[in-house]
Amino acid sequence: MNPSIEPLYDKQITCTFCSTTYPTKKVRSRFTTPVVTDSDFCTYYKVERYDPVLYNTFVCPSCGFTSTDQFSPWFPPGTKREIKSNLVDKYRTQDFSHERSLEDAIHTYKLAVYTATLKKEKSVVLAGLYLRLVWLYRKLDMKEQEKRFMRLTVTSYERAYSESDRHSTEMNPLKILYLIGECKRRLGEHASAVFYFSKVIQQKNTVFDPKIVELARDQWYQTREDQKLQRSLAQ
């Protein structure tokens, strides 16, 4: 590996709201060496400071509009006015174009959640932001915050599953169902988790995603074991 190549590089972003062009950091793929991945897809890297999740958000230094690649370029009627009055007019300039810590990344994801809410982004986009906040808080070992955002993840994915446009992103229906089940399992809601894992297995012929079906089977058995243990401890 060429020692002169920096792990982080600048990518130019044009703000969807105010059209300002600004740099944001991204990680070169050769430096993102995964070590292990949790059952909800939280990935740990050989060098954690080069976790790509830290740099998925783009924060405009001029107006504060914060987005990801999953945001739609379209603004529903009235949302630009809401964004201007509730975000842009109150924004104090912050620079996130440098290397980010976990805390920096959390701040940017919360800005993205606020922006997405004002912009009325699809529930599946909002759920993805919440899920990444779950991962970031897990890496900081902040369990209460992790659980808080896990509940928000579940709510948004449940809403996304009921929306007919859920196919418009890389998140297929089976993956959404699986993540709802896995989040519920981690929250200790075992019966509900089993229900969602079962739905994945039952719909295996609807969407071709054998990896997700296999994960759902594994977690279905794991949840059953968790239920047995919980019952034995309660006796």
C-alpha cells in the first residue's frame, strides 16, 4: 500500500437546499477493513476511525442542511419554507469537513434526522439514520441512548414497511422485516421478534434474499433460546 495515499479524501458536495458547494471527507475503501459485524449489521473495523458510517452525512456549512445519499432531491410542497425557518435561519456555522470522532458523527446524524423530518423524507430513510445512531452509541457503550434510538428505528421501519414506496431504496421488504425483528430481540421483546423473523421466513419466495432468510432463521432460534432462558430465570 502506498504510504503517501491518505485514508481520507475530500468529496465535493453541492447542497440540495442552497446550492453551496463544499468539501466533505470520505474513506478510501482500501482502508476500511471489517473485523466483525453484529446481527443488526453494525460493523467494526480494524481501524475504527476509518468507519465509513462516520462520513455518510453531508453537512452544509452555509445553511446547515444535512443529508445522505439516500435523501431525495425533491422537496415536497411547503418543506423548503419549514427548513428555512426551523433550520437555516437558526443555524450556527459548524465545520464537519475534517476527520470525525464518534461524537462528531452523532451530531451530524441528529442534524440529518432533523433535516429529514422537516423535509418529510420517507420513513425508510429516517429509519436508516436512526439505525446508524444505534451503532454509534453502541461503540461509545452508551446503552440507554442505543436503546432509545433502537425504538425509533423500529417505529420508522414499521412505518416504512406499510408504505408502498419501500421498494425505492436498497432496503427490500425482507431486510426491513428482519431489522424490525432483530431490534425487538435486542430490546427484549421476544414474542414480537419471533413474529417478524417468521414473516421473513414465510416470505422467502417473494423476494430473493437468501442471506437475510438465513439470518432470520438463526435469530428465530436464538430468540426462542432467549425466551426459554427468561422463563427458567423467572421460575
